[in-house]
Amino acid sequence: MGNDTEARLRYDMDALIDWLNVNWRNTTCPICRESEWKIQKQLFVSAESSLSIQGNGHGIYIIPVSCLGCAFMMFLNKRIVMEKMLSEEED
């Protein structure tokens, strides 16, 4: 990906919430059946299995999404989500 695309992949919480509202089909927690979630700031997970906000080397940026009922957590791959959002904007 070029620098132009990287700049467009910046984290935009409002756009992410709008995208999830359209694309997330089953919002019920698989543990407690709650349907309210909190989207948190991105984290970086390195290939060496350490978790940090900053990192060098190989790894992925994730968007943690937590259930407000039981704290069940799932992770979205930030790059894939943002690429899908950008491709939908271009259509």
C-alpha cells in the first residue's frame, strides 16, 4: 500500500461505527446475549505475541470490541475493515 492509502486508513471512530451499524448482522453477544458493545482504541499485536500500543516489526493492528454485559471481547483487523470501508466509498 502506498502512502496515500495509508493516510486514508487513519482511524475514524464515527465512520467505523456507521460501517458496523450497516454491516454487523448479529450484534448479540455469544456469551450473555447482550447487544450493547464498546469499540475501543486500536492496539498493535506483534508476531511475537506481545501486546503493545506501539510496535516495530511484523504484527497487526486490531480494533477491540467489548460486550458491555459480560466483557466478552472480539477483535477486528483494522486494515481489512478500513480497506472495506474505502472500497465501499469508491462504489
